[in-house]
Amino acid sequence: MLIASVRYPALCSGCGSETECVGVQALVGQSLEWDIGYHCSGCGDALYECGPGGSPVPDDLRRRLLAEHGEARLMLSDPLASPILVMKVLRAELGGDLAQTKRTLQQIRAGMFAGTMPEMALLVHRLRAVGVEAEAECPQQPDEAPAGQPVAELEVRTVRRT
């Protein structure tokens, strides 16, 4: 399991006081999941939203995760990796038409395709499953990750930065 989390202030929907919200995106098995929640100590109101595998992470949570943890970049270990295999994975995971998928492949080859650590780790798993060697690199490594260790190798560790 690979987890990226962020804590941020939010207003309680019950009493309007400021409370701490926690947002999480996790790679659980072969599925991306997310949740957002808080519990107000003032009035006891609580909020919990979650997205099962396949549901897109809310834009606000994704922006906060990227700001807190930095962008992970998807890198192909073999620059001559089969574009057909890579594009097949990209279309299955990201959707889009053929032209968009080709642009995404160009971004990957240029080292410019990035996202959250869990997002890139999932793509690494999917690419490796079809025989394409890939890794995710993040300039800002999580606190618990040894420096220089590819994100994809952290799949069995819980990585949390709070």
C-alpha cells in the first residue's frame, strides 16, 4: 500500500469553526482510492467522503497532495519500449483518444508526465504487468522513504507525510 496524505484547515459545516481536515490518496492493491474527513471538536459534526477504486480524486485534494509531496514523474527504463504497449496501458488507465495518448507518451519520454505518487505508482505497476520497465521518481521523497528509492518499490510500505 502506498499512501499520500495532507492535513489542512477547513470550516466545520455544522458550526463554522476552523477544524483540521485530512485528505488521503492511496494505492491499495491495484486500485487508487481517496478519502477526506474531519471531526469538529466544537460541535461534534463530522464529514467523511471517500472514493472507491476508479473514482477520480477531487481536484482540490489532488492539488494539495501535489503541493505537499511534489510531483512524481513516470519514467520508462527502456527508451525504446514498445509504444504500442505503453499506449495501450495509457488508454486503459487514463482514457482519451489516440492523439491525446500519443501526446502523453511524448510527455513521458520527455520526463514531463507527472502526478501524485500513488497515480504514478499505479501506472508503473500496469506497465510492468505488460512487460514495460518503468519507475516513478519524485524529487520530494516521503519522510519514510530512503532517498533515491523509486516510488514503485514502496508498494508494501505505508508512506505517510503529515
